[in-house]
Amino acid sequence: MVAMTSSSNFQLVTHQPVRVVYLAFAVATLGLFWTFPAMGQEKEEVWEYSPYRVKVWVALELTPELGTGTLARINKEIVWLSEQVDLSGWRVTPEAVPVAWQSRILQDLDALTLPEKAEDRLKELGDADKLIFVGVKKDGQGYRVTSREYDGTTEILGPVFSQKCWFIHRLGRQAYRAVESAFSPIARVEEANVGRATVKMRASGLIQGPQPDDAVPVTPPTYIQNSDVMVPLIKHVGRLKLDRANIRVLDWTCLSIEGREGDLIQCKVSSMFRSPLGSRTSRRQQRYAIVTKPATATTTIVMHSNDKEKEPLSGYNVYYVDQEKNEPILLGKSDWRGEVTVDQKYGQFQTLYVKNGERVLSRMPLVVGYYDRVDAPVLSDEIRLRAEGIIQGLESQFLDLVARREVFSARIRYRIGAGEFDGAEELLNELRDLPTREQFEDIINQQERLLQSDDTREQARINGMFTQLRTLLLKHVSDISGELDSELRKAREGAPAEGTAAGDGTAAA
């Protein structure tokens, strides 16, 4: 028996008895009848009892070493190893590569694209759920084996995996390893709310996970492990089979496993958005999640503004928060292109925080290495910073106005108290020349109209700052000139005539 641990740690174990899940196998056999379509009807599959149908295309470079019979031996070993590792959860079937795809698989799997038309994609996929491309090329003294998966349910092209094989007689095993590396289990979202989701993995009734009493723990490649992180998506299905499905991968959203209850998996939803999965599934709107398998050790984040211009954001800091120490760790700063590269130093699944200055602008869950590059629309705080600068300038003007008004008020009252009415009148006229509350409000309104953001939350913050400034204006800037004019007038009326002795024996000034 051949067993394996995971795609990153392939292990062969000999002389181990074959474990067959008899009940699951029987149910899978019955499932062939349950899912058989009636005439004129499209077949209905039972999600938890439908094994994955995996088609494999192995393309070999034309070299003297990879001669006649090599492809047949590789395909045969792929089938044999897949059955030894997981007999019930999947059906792996290598098929001859169409001539048009041969060179495409060998040249550059990263640049591989699928047909635009749905009927063309279905033609290549056939009755399979997944199509895995495997390329075998001469590489120095050995061989380079690459693989990539196309999942028919989600229509996602997975990352490219690359492995080195030194010996030709091990190409079959290495090719199987490439298939397993590229294979990504999927799950169906049963329920979802804010922060939590319940999913059911495909073929859950047929797959037996690792058992505590296993001498060597065996995890089938079709099994979703507790350490796996999934990317969710929403699929809008057309009325006809050939209608192109509208599939929306939920960016910056990840599902991490918290527990299991029967065949249901409880997940934590980490997202940039409040409720990315919505509330319910319908016949035309289906929700899935696919396991992420990072193929590289780094991901380059390309940050740009979330407006129509999509300007690159340079000088923005990206942090990872250490949960144990509860302290932020700076991972990097975006360059002039808005790019910053993060690695797996703190794990494959990380929640990143983008800051400009002291303010957190975005929270981004990310599986590092699943994508080579990923676009990150970030709230550009250029307008907010401009608003803060303008408001700070207006506040300075406001404080200066308040201080000057207080000085004038004190000087005017002093002159009134001293009987210097003409001097008090001159100062009062200077006070009247200062900006009034109405004039200051006009300036505030004008600046607020000029500072408009496309982001509603950002605009709300800007409006809040202006509202606070207006509150201060109403509180500290009143019609003091009218009050002082009344005091001056009363003082003039009550003062002795010029040249007449005042009550304290001194002449009025």
C-alpha cells in the first residue's frame, strides 16, 4: 500500500494493509444509480456521496529519454497510486492530451488560459469535475514536473506547482505527486452570517480522514484538514447548461476551520468586508469554498486607491499583528508602484493591516503564496489628509480670531471703565472689522464642498471634522460687538458732563 501525508511532504509506506471504507464504497456504488440521469434530464448529484471525477492530461517533452512507453507507464502509476491513497473519494483518469494543448502545457502553465465559450470549456472538461494539467520536461540532469488544476465547479485555475525529478523511473510517482499537489478539495457553504460559516466538503460521506490509532497518519488528498484555509466564491448559475456562469471570487476573504460536527465544518470568516457571503443560497446562486494551496513562499501586494483613477499608493505601511504579544510587526512599506512583498515568516494565513501615519486604512486577510500578485484597493486618505490640513489651518485662524476678540474685549472694557469713551469707540470699530461668525461659516462651507470623497465612510469622517469645527465656532464666537456697544452707550449716558467733577473728585477723562 502506498500512503502519503500531504502534498508538501510526500511519503511512501510499504507493507501497510489496504484500508477500504466498505460502507462508503457501497454507497458510492449505489450513488452511480442515484445520480444516473433520466432521459432528457440533467443528472442530480448527491454532494456528500459524489466522488471527484479527475481528468489528468500528461504532456511529455519530445526527447530521446522520454520515448515510447514512458507516457503509458506514468499514466498507469498515477492511477495505481491514486487508488492506493484514496479509493473512494476520487476517480483519477489520465487521458491523451489533445494536440492543441500539448505545447501550451509544456511551454508555460502560468500563462495557460481556458476557452472563453462555456461550451468549449465543457468540451475539454467532459464529465469530469476537475482537469489537471501535468507537464514533464528535461531539466539539466533530471526532469521538471509542473502541474495546474482547473476546477469545473468554481471555474478556478489554481496556482502552478513545480517539482524536480532526478530519475526517469520515478517520473510516475513524481507525476502523481504533481497531481496531488495541484488538487484542491472544495466545499459547499450551507449557512453563513457575520464572522461565521458552515460548510460541507465534497464527498464527505466517502472520505475517511486520519485516525488517532494510525501508526502512520494518512490524509487523503480529498480531505479538508483543520489546518486548511479556504477562499469562498459565489456562483450565479444560468438556466441552461451552456450559459456562462457568473462567478465572483470573494477577494480578501478567507475561511479558517474552527471545529467539526458530523459532516459539517464550522469556519471563521475573516474578511475586509462585513458580510461577504450574504445570508442564503438559492438554486441560481450557489456558494462554494475551495482549499488554498500556496505554490510559492511570497505574495506581492499591489496597493492602489479605491476610486476610479486607481492611483498607486506609495509609502503605506503593512503590518502583521502578533496575537500572543498583541503588538504590530512592520512587514514592509509600499514603493512608488504601490507594491510590497510579504512572505510566510508568520505563517501562510495572515491578517495584514495597512496604515498611513497612525490610522489603519484596511484589514486584509491573505493566504501568502496562493497568489503571486494580488490587487489591493485601499482607501486613499489623500482627501482626508487634505481635509485635516485645511481644518487645522481653519482652526488656527479660529483660535487667532477668538484670542484677538478677547484682547479687544478686554481693552474696550478697560477704556470704558476708565471713561476713555472715544478710545473705546476706536477699538470697537477695529473689533467690528474682524471676521464675523457668518463669514467664518461661509469659509467652512466652501472648503467642505471642495473636499468630497468617493468613499461614503471617508466622507462621513470629513463631514464630522467640519461639524466639530462649526460647534466650536458657535460656542466661542458670539456677537460680542453688540454687547460692547451697549456697554459703551450706557457708560456715555451715565457719565458726568465734560469738565464736571466726578464722584471720586477727579475730572472725567
